[in-house]
Amino acid sequence: MTGSSSFAGGIIQDTIGNVQNLVRSEIQLAKTELRQDAIEAGKDAGMLAAAAVLGLYAGGMVLNAFVELLEEILPDWLASLLTAVVLGIAAFFLGRTGLERLRQVRPVPTRTIESVQQDVAVVRERLQQ
């Protein structure tokens, strides 16, 4: 009987070791996945910041154009107004693109969750055998 109990003890130890290694691997996978998502979100947030800066410049240029128009009623204002319009359009597109991309970011480690679910199913299946 001692031979079979030491054999069973070895199997249990191996199983516990394998589960520990599996958990460590899943945690590392989750960290990696979340890190990648955070990097992507950082890029998207940078686009939003650029949109905000360009929007501020656009507002300044529009105000400058109106000031120039009111002060002199000369064609010089047209250059300022066209610049403001172009900056405003760029801010709009950068902002819209950044928001769309940020909405797509899911800070949930989906690959890790799927992998853990598969691991749990395998462990359950082996324990039932």
C-alpha cells in the first residue's frame, strides 16, 4: 500500500506544481495583454490631446481673423480664416478618430480569460477521469 500512496502523493504534487505553473503563465499573459492595451490607449489619448491643441489654435485663429476683419477690412484676414478652418477640420478628424479608437479599447484580458477557461475545463476533465 505504501507504494501506491507514494505514487498518488507524487501525482498530486505534480498536479499542484503544474497548476501553479499554469497560474503563473496566465498571470504573465494577462499582464502582457493589459500592457499592450494600455500602450494603444496611450496613443489614442495622444491623438485626442493633439485634437484639443489644434482646436485651441483654430479658435485663436478664428478670433484673430475676426479681429483683423474688424480692424482693417482687408484681405489679410482671409489668410487667418483659411488657416483656422484647416486647423479646425484637422482637429475634428483627429478627435473623431481618437474617440472611435478609444471606444474600441477593451481593458479586459480576453485572450487570458479564454485561456483560463480552457485550462479549467482541462483540469476538470482530468480530475473526473
